[in-house]
Amino acid sequence: MTSRGQTFGGGVRRAARNTPASRDRYVDFLRALAILLVVVGHWLAVVIVSSNGMTGENALAELAWARPMTWLFQVMPVFFLVGGYSNAASLASHQCKGGDSAGWLLGRTDRLLRPTSAFLALLWASALAAGLAGADRDLIAVGVWAASIPLWFLAAYLGVVLCAPAMYALHRRAGTVVPVLLIGVVLLLDVLRLGAGVPLVGDLNYLLVWLTMHQVGFLWRDRWTGTGPLVPGGVAVAGLGLLVTLTVFGPYPVSMVDVPGEDLGNASPPTFVLLLLGLVQTAVVLVLARPARRMLRRIGPWTVVVAVNSVVLSLFLWHMLAAVLAGALLHGTGLFPEPAVGSPQWLLFRIPWLLAVSAVMAVLLAVFGRIEARTTPSSAGWRAGGLRELPPGQVLWNAVTWPALLAVILGLVWVALAGPEDHGVGMLPTAAFASYVAGATVLRLARRRHAGAEQRRAE
């Protein structure tokens, strides 16, 4: 093992051994499990086609029998649930220390944006270099588009984080009423879009569905931590029955991810059924909490969870690029067979395919995972006294935090929705890339200014 690998492994083991007793290890376990399931689900569904130029397809378009399996692999609702739990704990601690919302946002987005910036910079530079080297631009465009698919999730999560301080204040006042109202709004928007044909209104659910799951995470942390398995078990059974009714016999498709060629999907925009799946998953999470927490007291399982969480965002960001690279290495060179999708041979070759993509992923994590793993929490923010004690310059930097984060979100959404076309230099839409870079740069400067002001005040 290399010294770098020993350093990483030693750091993970130290972090596992030194975990505070107050930390809820189950939350970290769920975050790691959710991302791993999403990654494996994407890799299983990828179909690389190398005839007439390499491209990618979704196996679900041809495997109707596999669509119910998306109920297991579509666990993004769990990630937002866990995000709500973690952000509630972070906000409560931050506010107890007198921190302001801008400081919390700057600290909370630091670990998200550092690996994301590295990912986008390399993607842009690689596409530019490949184009200058004479590679087929259509092929480069498809590769960049496939690699950037995960950015939609990050944009949604950053949008929820942007709303978190205000939504947590609302949670402290109204509690359960908030997610109940949000669920009602999500359902109403589905009725207007699917039942009455009202255009565009359903797009609000790109935020509201995930905001609802995040709000449920607030409830879990503040009110449901000690809940026994009986009530959530009944909720899970009832919710599962409603899911079957609405999908098998009702107007919604069974698949919890969009299927190419079908007009209606549950993910773009997210539907009430996807939110219902998230609520069922929440009930299952509560049912399994006690045995899972007992398991995680053991150092072995907990060390694995710590290791995954140290690079969890990097794993998600780079996993589709790993599939693109593995496809180019195997299919693009004719070394890997391409049996008919769904045939016994195709199913059998999913195993070496997963192994190959995992090997590429391991290399990417070894190179780029360190960016995330070594990111430390930023300053806790301005303490005691609030905005009245902030220097005038710091007030200005705090004010630009929100529009800068909005510029980052806009850039990510734009890139994620751009499609597999040639968008010019670096294959990413220039205005989208510029919006992200400008927003991330301002946030970086504001973070440094905020931390410097805090340090000077402490001295």
C-alpha cells in the first residue's frame, strides 16, 4: 500500500475510533448507503452501444420487469431526509453559538463546492483537450453530457440548503404542519399538471418534493429519534399499499426513474408518488433504526461508513464519468461483448461490467477524493451580537452570499439540462459554466472574508 493510501486509511480509522458518543452513526450510514445504491443502480442500467459511434442507453427502456426494482434503487429521498436531519443539528448548534445564516451557508456549502468545482474544471478541460486533439466532437459531447448527469441532484440539494435557515425557523414554529402542507401542495400541483393539463406548474415540484423530505428530516431529528418500530411499520405497510394502487392501478408509472421514450415519468419533475415513496422509505428507516444503531457500535462496520462518507460526494459526482471511461476502454475497443439487453448473456455480463466500472471509480477516487476528504468545516460564523456587530464590509459580503449561491445553482441546472449536443468550448454551455464559476468564486471569497473577520474578532 502506498504512503498516501496508508495516510487515508489511517485517517479513516482514527476518525472512526474518535467518533463522539453523541453522533448518530445511523445518519451517516444512511447517507453512504443511499449514494451507493444510486451509483450501483445507474451502473446496472447503463447500456453502452458502440455501433455507429459509441453512445449510451437506459436498460429500463427495454426491461419492463426491472422497473419495480427502482423502488429499491431510487433512494434520493433518503439522502434529502438525512440532509434535513444533519442540517437541523448543524443549524441548532450554529444558532446556539450566535452564528448568522450567511456564515452557516458558507460553511455548509464549502465541502459541496470544492469537489464539484474540481469535477467541472476537469470535465471542461478534458473536453477542450480532446477537441483540440481531433477527437469526434459528437462523441465528446455525449461523454460530457453523461458525466454531468449527477449535477441535477446537487443543484436540487443546494436549493434546499439555500432555503434551510428559513425553513428551520418555520419548523421551530409550526413543526409537522409544514411538511403536511407541502405534501398537499405537491399533490395539488400533480392534479393541475396531470389532471387539468396546466403547463409548467409541475416544475415547482423539482424543489418542493425534495424540500418536503428535508423538512421531514427536521422532524426526525427533533421529534422522532426515539420512535419505536410499531407505528412507522404500520405507516410503511399502508404507504406501500397506496404506492401499488397509484402505480399499478392508477395514473402513475411504476418506475421511480424516468424511462426514455415514455411521456410520463416520476422524476422529471418529481411527482407525488416519488414523494410517497420517500415517506415509505422514512418509515422503514425508523423501523430499522434500533438494530442498525446497535450494529454501528462495532468498529468494523462503522469504519466502512466513515470511509465512504469521507468521499461520498466525490463518489456521486464522478460515478457516471467512471461509466463513460469504462465504456470507452471496453466497448470502444471491441473488447467487451454487446449481447441483447435482457438476454441471459447480458445479465451475466453485468457482473464484469460492474467490476470494471468499480476499478475505474477507485482510480478516480484515489486521485480526486482527497479534495473532499481533506476539506474541513469552515468558520462557525459570526458569534454573539449578530449583524449589529458585523463590520460594514462583512455585511456586504454576507449580502452577496445568497445571489452567489443562486448563480451556482443556475449554472448547475443549466449544465444538467443542456443535453448531449456540442455546446462550444469545453462542451459545457459557456454561460452556464461562467455562472457557476462566478458564483463559486464569490462564495469562496466571502468564506475567506467571513473566516478572517471571525479570527480577528476572536483575537
